[in-house]
Amino acid sequence: MLNRLARLFYRRLYRVLVPLWYGLTMNLTRLRRWPEIDHYMNTREIAEALRWGDGWRPDPLRGVLDVLMDPRKFQKRINEGATEFGDCDDHAMYWCTALLQSGIADRAWFASAWYAKPGEKGKGHVVCVFERGTARLWCDYGDPRPTLDTWGWATDVAEGYGAVLLAAGMTEVTLRPNLSPKFRFKGAKTLVP
């Protein structure tokens, strides 16, 4: 039942609700006094700053309240040497923002995959997908990996968990003039195989 609801969500609601909800929660955590995102020379520096995902922590209420942290708040946690930064969506938005601000990526997407092992409830994971020149890559906590087409990253994510892809979505992230990230509503797309 959960997997059918997830597929329905991706098919009918993802393009509107994901940018709306995550955009709202990200804006609610935005403060002017937080530091700017560090400038990185390459993707390895970003992965190292994020300690290769070692600082993962769940969202509030044990992950029930799925919110997105402003990347500058995330940067503050990095600067302070926090042991926990955020969950996969916080990492993905930080990657998108850092890549775009540092000029490492030409375009970036906040991308989520819903997958399941046979007979089990599905799970989701959020990653950053980005383009640099003619190359398209995706990353979550470590070094970016190439993807051959628009949705190859989603299959890779599911297979990485020993599961089958049920649905995926991508929302393009752009930068405002003040370099804060925003979701491009018209840049959202989904795949429900």
C-alpha cells in the first residue's frame, strides 16, 4: 500500500509539493547571520567538508517531520565542527548550492528516489544530480559518480540498497542574486517506471 501511495505521489504531486514544502522549510531556517557557503575548488573538497556523510542525522521527531535546512545553517554546523549535520536531503541541497556557488556545476538538481526490496515497504533517498559540461553526475555523501542518462542515478541508488526503483523525481536548483538556493518549479520532473 505504501509503495502504491509513493508512486501516486511521484506521478501526481511531486512536481508541486516537493519544491513547495522543501522551499518553505528551507526558507524558515534561513537567517542573515549564518556564514556564506565555502568556496570549493573541486568535489573532493566538498565531500571532505561533509566528512563523507559521517555527520548524518535524522530530521526532527525521528525523521517524521521531513524538513530541509538552509545550506548556510548547514555551513555553520560544518564550521563549528558539529558531529551531526543533517539527513540526506540536507546533504543534497548543500551539494547543489556548493557546486553552483563554486562554479563546479553548470546545473544541479535535488533528486529523490523511492525504492523497495521485494515484499518490503519502500524507502526514499535524496541525492544531488549535476551537470558539468557534457558530463552528468550524482552524489550523496562521497565522490560523485557518472550517470549515463537522466534517470540512471535513480537506478544506481536503488541498486546500491539492493532494491528495485519504484519512482524518482528531480527538481532543478538555481541561485538567487544573493546566492541562496531556490527550487525551479518548472524544472521538476518525475519517473514512475
